[in-house]
Amino acid sequence: MNPKFPIQCPSCEDTLTVVQLKCDNCNTQISGQYSLPILLKLSKEDQEFILAFLLASGSLKEMAKQMKVSYPTMRNYLDDLIQKIQKLNADEN
């Protein structure tokens, strides 16, 4: 089982930041304080939806068929996800 990449503090639930990156090949380490990319700030469920959307070539009709839900359900989920991403994007600027 692969551990889930943490995006929220387990104590206060605030968003975590990256403070160190390391190259496994040459052991170069980079330290600093970097915010997570927008897509990593989304829930695992939202990330999985985006991946499924891409793998379905952007077809909500195909996704609805695969997930056995209605097209409007898929459309509503996508609309909600767009709003989340727009808010995250606005918060960064």
C-alpha cells in the first residue's frame, strides 16, 4: 500500500507546505518553503475524478456510463470542482 501524500496538518487541518526536496539519484537537497500545486490541494476524490476525466478523453458521458451515474450528476461534480479550483487559484493570487 502506498502512503497518501499529506496535504493537511493532522493537528489543526491547515494546509501543509513543502520545506525540503531530495534527488534520490545524486542526493542533492533543496530547502525552502513552497506551497503545494493547486491540484495537490484537492481531495483524493477530486484528484481521482480529474484523472478519470482525462482518461475518458474529457467525456462526461463516458465517465457517467463507467461510474453508473447520470450525466447531470457528472456535470454537477465537474462544476463544483471548477469552483473549488477557481477559489484555490484566487487564494494564491
